[in-house]
Amino acid sequence: MAKIAILGYGTVGSGVYEVVKTNQAIVDGNAGESIEIKYVLDLRDFPGDPVEKILVHDYDVILNDPEVSVVVEVMGGVEPAYTFVKGALLKGKSVCTSNKALVAAKGPELIKIAREKDINFFFEASVGGGIPIIRALNLCLTADDIEEISGILNGTTNYMMTKMADEGWEFDEALKTAQDLGYAEKNPEADIDGWDACRKIAILTSLYTGKNTDYEKVYTEGITKISAKDIKYAKELKLRIKLIAESQKTDEGLVAMVAPIMLKKSHPLYNVDGVLNAVYVRGNVLGPAMFFGSGAGKLPTASAVVSDVIAAVKNRHNVEVVWDDEDLKLSSVGSVRRSFFVRVSGSEDEKLPKIKELFGEVSTVTAPGVTGEFGFVTKVMSEDEFNKGYEKLDGAITRIRVDNVVNKQEEN
């Protein structure tokens, strides 16, 4: 029998408990032995909850119990999660976590300890919730040279952008509804400013390159500047605005970024709506592959955590994860080539000659109910080229990138 402990009894922690208890026979059968939840750690009490009998408030109880072979960390944040996880690994206990903040900040160190102790540090649920993307990169796509990963990795912002597109909501209304439904935290900055997606694309980039990607060096924009007017223009252009996290190899090197992007209908992420997540992977041999599903929520995330628990029980020895502590040097986003949508105040007759002087030929667009301005879309150009023109454009209101080029032949 394998005995495990759960650190944190919040949304995901209670979900892990529920998944194990609901699917006990399936979990045990897949693990090859019975799995028992021996402890749950939390500062709070839960009177009347079935977990009450196994609840502890002192982590040392778990740390010093030799019967506990797997620790599940679902507390969130870097501390005290890092201290607890590192302690468990040093004691020879495998760890499974959904904590993207911990993995992004301390991944190489914790993987190294697990390797040295011949145990496992698994983190499937840290990216994409229930989507099995981590294991795919680590075990299934190892014959390919991965050229690009792009995805919708934050369910909160995707829900908001979907409602703004489908219902015509303004940003504040979409955010409040997301908070009321529990999709967004009271402090939603990590989601709407793009940092949640940033940590996740950093983790994926680290896995497919084998080198550590510092998430703080990933160019990151959120969705706070997207308005209902932008959505109206996107509809006229038959495009959809999504918060995209992407990592791709260019002639100048590897570029990683998070930003709102207008997607064409042909783009594989175009129809990913609501709180769903999706990851697009392109390999030099495999070609394109899509991973799609529930990217957040109690039970989808808990399901991914429990799958890691099963893997840790089945694999008592280390399953190698190639993620070294050598920092990956990222290239500037300025080298990435794409089109750009720009809103500018004034009349088309007045502004178009200067626009063409700065950007070359463009296509113009107006949106119903929007007056005193118009929009235009540039040809494909580098970010650096675009920014030089944008800085000189009088009356510029906003700009949004248009469709990262999945098939580079589209440029020709």
C-alpha cells in the first residue's frame, strides 16, 4: 500500500481527495497497489468533513513519517511550498504539484534533488490543468525538434475574451462576472496582466529546450487594454482576440512572449472559447499537434495531480526530466514577424498618407458604432520595424498583434 499526504485543502486539494475517493478502484488498479491518503495538511479546521480524521496542522508530522512515500503539494505560491517540497524530496519522498509559481521559480533545483535521491518530482497539473502536455513533452515528443509552442493557457482571460466577443461586454463587466463565478481571484492581476500564462510558457519552454527559462525575462502583456471597440474591429476583420502564450524558434534565436493576438479563423486556437485551454505544438518531424481540454477548475486539475500520484507510485525510481539550471538566452521579440492592427484617431483621408509613409500599404477598417477613428492592418513585418513607425504615428490609440504565423509560407 502506498500512503500519501496532501498539502493544502483548498479547491485543488479537496479535488485530489475527491478524485481518489470517487475513483479508488480505478486509481488503485492503475497504480498497481492501493493508495491511501494518510494526512491532509491545512491551517484551518473542517468540522464535519470526512477529512477531519486525517487533518494535521504540523508539516513535520508528514515529513518525519516514513510511511508517506508521496507528497501532494497544492498550496500555491512559492513559500512555504518550496520549503515543504524541498524537505520532502530530501527525505526521499516523491512530490506531485500543481503549483506553477513554484515550478517556474524552483523547477531545476527540485528536479535535480529528485534525480539525486532517485525519486520523482512531477508537475503535470502546473500547465493546462487536465491537459496532458507536460508528460507529452517529456516522454512522447522527444524525437522531434520542437519549433513552436503556442497556447491559450489561462482560463480566466479566455472566458473574459469570449464574453467580450460573444456578448459585447466591456472589460470590467467581464472581469466582475469571472470573479463572481470563481474563475478569477479577488486580486486578478496574475491572470489579466498575463503573469499566469507567462509562468506556464516558461515551464513549457524549459522542458522542450532542456534549459531554464526565467519567466521574468519573457515579454509579457495582459488584456487590460482590450476594449469592446477592439472587439468590434476584430469582428469586422473576421478575427478573434485571444491571450496567447508562445515560444518559437526564429532565425535570431528563441523568442517567448505573452500578448493579446488577433487570430484568423484558420488558426488552430481560434475556436478555443470559455475557460478551456489549448496548446499547439509544431515539431520538425511531427508537424502540428493540438492538446485541448479543461485547463482549470477543481476536478480537471485534481485529475492531473492524481495521475502524477499514480505515476509516482508505479515508478519508485527517478523518471528523468531534462531541465537543467543553465539559463536559456531568449532573443528579443523585435525579431518576430507578423501583421499589426492599429486604431488611430481622426479621418482616413487625413491620416492615410502618413500611415502609408510609415508602414507601406495597409488595409483600413471601420467598426459599427465607433466614430472619430478608424483602424488599419499592416503587412507582415518585424516588431522592430513596426515599433519604429508606431512611435511616429500621431493619434495612435492602440495596437494589437495579428495572427502569429503558424505556417511560415503564409508570408510568401
